[in-house]
Amino acid sequence: MDKICNVAILLGFILAIVTAFVAVPYAVAILLILGGIGGLNTADKPEYRVRLYGAAVVLILGAPMLAQIPAVGAALAAIFTTASALFVGASVVAVTLAIIFQVKTNLLKS
């Protein structure tokens, strides 16, 4: 399962780079799905989930600032803004799995 998740994240990064230069229909939806697949391996890895959440927030807030870099800024901003969709998809799945894991753990205690 880890290999599938890693391949999904890799494909997402490749797509994020491609979409900075070429219009890809439904690119954000595809990135959300690939990120969601990549986030499936976080059920028992709380430290990995925290990294995903942090990466999603940093990319969402910081990527537009990259446009201020001369010559390459616009392309970098486009790449990292699009890559933020990948991390948002992974974060949504990670949050969902964390809730399921927590509920399951609490139900077994009772």
C-alpha cells in the first residue's frame, strides 16, 4: 500500500509541474484525488499527518509569494500553488482516517 501511496504523490508532483506550463483539464480535481490516495497511509502515523497539515498550510499561504521572484517566480508560484491541492487532498483523507482511528480506539476501550 505504501508504494501505491508514494506513486500517487509522485504523479501528483509531476502533474503540478506540468500544469504550470500546460493547461490540464480537471487538474485540481485529479490532484485532490491523487493526494487523497497518497494520504491513505497515514492512519497509524500521527507524525506524518502533522507534516501533511503543515505542508498544506505553508503551500497555500506561501506559494503566491513566490511570484515576486524575478524571471522564475510565476512558474514557481504556479507549481507550488497547484501542489497545494495535492497536500489538501492528502490532509482531508488524513483527517478522516484520524477521526475513524480515534473513534475506533475509543469504542474498543468501552
